[in-house]
Amino acid sequence: MKFFADTAEIAEIRELAETGLLDGVTTNPSLVHKSGRDFIDVLREISKICPGPISAEVVALDYNEMMREAEVLRKVAKNIAVKVPLTTDGLKACKALTGDGTMVNVTLCFSAAQALLAAKAGASFISPFVGRLDDTGSDGMQLIADIRMIYDNYDFATQILVASVRHPIHVVEAAKIGADVITAPPKIIHQLFKHPLTDAGLASFLKDWQASGQKIA
């Protein structure tokens, strides 16, 4: 499974990149607004830190304007994945962009039917929002399982990019189902490292080592 960071904060991306575990980055208008920086400048800086796919979202709603914005975004760096919404115009843009060799991330997916359409449009990634579905009383992970089954049935190349990840259990469940990618806020990725027994075991080992009076030299 690939790990993408869902953030536009450069320091957080750089810290995760240094672990060697970061495979890509996803951004959206809300994250860019939170960063307080120029969108294009942020994308350029991220692309220099992470060589994997960097999702950059168009904000237009009609096809022609989406294509104009996509042209600007994909010139920023070779690893930009243009993010489009799961609408008729968005899928039309997806088909045109992927046909021209551009990576496309189709976002705001909330049903298996939508995911099927995105795959038929040639999407590089489909982004189902599991946390937002859970918030409505639906089962976000069941959607991931349904999409996995459909994509496997027809050998679609579109990668399932699990988004709106709220906690480490989402990550583990997505991995068990066979999702290709998860994108999560850096704090969620850091939580994957944590377990109280690891901390307790490490403290015990260090205490015994200090008591031994030895050094590794």
C-alpha cells in the first residue's frame, strides 16, 4: 500500500519524506487556504521534496475551464496529478487528460457506481471519502470493498486512493481490503508508529542496558 500525505504544509511533508515512507501528496483548496501560501508556489516546493504523485485540484466546474486550469497545473511539475470532481464535466476532463498522458485523481467519490464511471473514464486514482461516509451513518470501508471487487472483476487499472482517513484503523482496514493508496493527515500517519507496548518495551530495555554499565563503542 502506498502512503500519501494529505496536507499542504511543507514542514510536515519534508518530515515524512525523510522517513522514506512517503509515496505521494494530496492537496485540496481547503488545505492550501489553511497553509496561507500561493497555490502554485506550494506545488512547486512539494514536487521538489516528494517525487511521487502530487494531487492538485481544479476549482472550475465546467469542462472548458477545468481543462484550462489543468494545463496550468500540469506544467508545474512532471509528477502533478490533476484532481477533478466526480461530475459529468469532471469525468469528461478526466478522459481527455488521461488520454493525453496526464495523471488524474477523481475526487469526492461516495458510491461504487461513481467509482465505476471514473474507472471507465480512465482515472489514475479514485478517491472515496470513507470518513465523510462514516459521518452519515454509512460504512465507508464497505464502499472500498465494493470498489475493489468491481475493479478486480474488470481488471481496471485505476488505483483506489482511500481519502478522508480519520484514524489508524481506517488505514489497516483499507490495507486488509486491498486498497492501493491511503492519503491521511500527517498526524494519522505518525499514529501508525505508536503502541504502548513498544514504548514500555523500549523503556525496559534501556533501563536494563543502563544498569549493565556497558557502552556500544
